[in-house]
Amino acid sequence: MLTTKLSAAVAVSSSSSTLFLNPQNRFNFSKRIPSVANPSLCNSLRPIVEWSLSKRKMDASASLRAVSPRASAEQLKDPDQLIDSVETFIFDCDGVIWKGDKLIDGVPETLDMLRSKGKRLVFVTNNSTKSRKQYGKKFETLGLSVSEEEIFASSFAAAAYLKSIDFPKDKKVYVVGEDGILKELELAGIQYLGGPEDGEKKIELKPGFMMEHDENVGAVVVGFDRYFNYYKIQYATLCIRENPGCLFIATNRDAVTHLTDAQEWAGGGSMVGAVRGSTQREPLVVGKPSTFMMDYLANKFGISKSQICMVGDRLDTDILFGQNGGCKTLLVLSGVTSLSMLQNPDNTIQPDFYTNKISDFLSLKTAAV
Ligand SMILES: [Mg+2]
């Protein structure tokens, strides 16, 4: 199926493999979508199929390059030099801005200082359980003034992606995930089914039992889901395997997440992996480290990617996301990555700089005076 090729191609660019599609040939999501000349075609998935064809041609000509190993990350010593060299900072949230429900020390003052210097601040998270509006409330609760326009959660990315491909109005999305994805699809005017309400459903197997599914489902979106069950796996599998052209979209493939600070918990990648296993299809990933959100942000704000610094606490999502997008990268050690993990000889992902926490932007300056 054509969309399988597309999904596989995007997945290659978003994996932590050392092979990437050449960014020069990277597909521009918002500009190359063929328009539907004949409105009668809107009742099919033709836009998606046409787009897949065009993307497949581009993939065929895209050269694969091996990423040469980077030099070891430098400890940040002169934050002013980094601040002056970019116009936008993209921050991951958990482990950078907050930890669970607690703000990390010095964050408000650091964000204020960057804003006073005219820097654009954007917050990007792979967590799809909340919508942008719900994240806005979390920032507010923590005493931070951040507008919805500055927040990009992978729940929003899934809806933005479907809008960017002119997802047909008469098609529906089956959601394996929580409320955030439903809210964003609703705002985008996209019909959906599934989500939390399928969390209680069970399969009662009896001779000859067959599960029905909606043949109008044109995409399955899979995100982190605390109420994941066999019903959802089977429903998603039927849609992807039996509905022609049905897309398989993942908000992220994170192996682990931090539901509590006592241990690591199975992340969104575990739900995606189950559906991948039953469909033998690669998902199209819209969250980090795929560059979809980076491309979207660069287009929306008209930013050059070399003018962006990505700040995060995870190497395989945040730092890779920044590097895949051609941005500067800063690892903070206030989250899941320790200095020994960064400097482990087996680690191949090296940011440009590392520092303990973002408020080092202030304290290092004070120390330098
Ligand atoms: Mg994080």
C-alpha cells in the first residue's frame, strides 16, 4: 500500500538510527499537498494517496547520508553567546520547565530574561494526554504566563498533520489515546471515535464472533493511553488493515515516561508497538524526534532553523529532534539524562552544549560579571 511506503519513509527519518533522509530533500508538509481539483473526490482518500505518490517519488531521489559522529558536547560556559546566536528557543517541558507538578528552580526568571531580549519562546512536548489549552492551564497553575500559541503538544501535532493533508471531511479518525487528542481533533473539525470511552470495552469471544468496525475510518492515531486494552488493539488493527489507504499515525514512540518520580513507566511507544506488531505497518510519527513539528513551527513563525536552539532533557527525543531539524541543541541535566549517561562511550547523540538547568543562563552570567 502506498501509505505504507510513506509511513516507513517518515519513520526512518524519525528513528534513532544513524541514517537520515537528507534534510535538504525533506518534505515540506504544508506546501506540497496537492489540492483536490474535483470536489467529488473528497469522499475518498485520494488526497492522501496522491500525496503519498508525490512523497514516494521524492523519497526515491532523496539521498541517504550517514551522520558522522559529533564531537563531545561542550559544557555551557558563555550563555550570552548562545542566546545572541539564535532568535528562538524551543523548550521541552518535563525535566526542563517542570518535574511532575513542580516548577524547576529559576525557570520564571530565565524565561523573563529571554523574553526581555526579544527571544521567541516555544514549548514542545511529546505528551499527548493534554490539549494545548489544557497545557496552557498547567503553565498558569505553575505561575507561568505562556499563551496557547506558544505550546505544541503531540496531540496538537496529530490534528495539525491531518489538516495539512486535507484529511477528507467525511472520514473519521480512530483514537487510541486520551482526552488531549480528542480535544485537538475537535478543534480541527475532524470527526473521531474511540479514545477514553473504549477503555471499558471488552471482547467476549464466542464461536463465530466477529468485531465490526467503521469503514469510514481513514486514520488511526495512537498516543499514550493509560486505558489501553485488547478491544482498542483489534479495532485499530481492523481499520488499518481493512480500510483502503487508512493512515497509522503515532504521536510519539517514547519507550518510557515518568508518571511518578519513583520509576520509569512504559511510554507511548508501547501502545504504538502493539499496533505496529499486529498490522506490520510502520507508523508516521508526528512528535519528537520526527521533524514534523519543527517544520510546522518554522513555517508558522517564519523562522530559519539555524536560528533555533532546542533545549531538552532527553537525548533520543529532544536533542535528536533539534539535530534532525538543523538547530542548535542544549541538553539540561535537570531531567532524565545524567552527565554519566551523556558521556557514556555508547552514547552517540551529542548536543552542542550541556548545562545543569536553564537558570544557568542567569547564574553563569552573574558568575562571569
Ligand atoms: Mg523531557
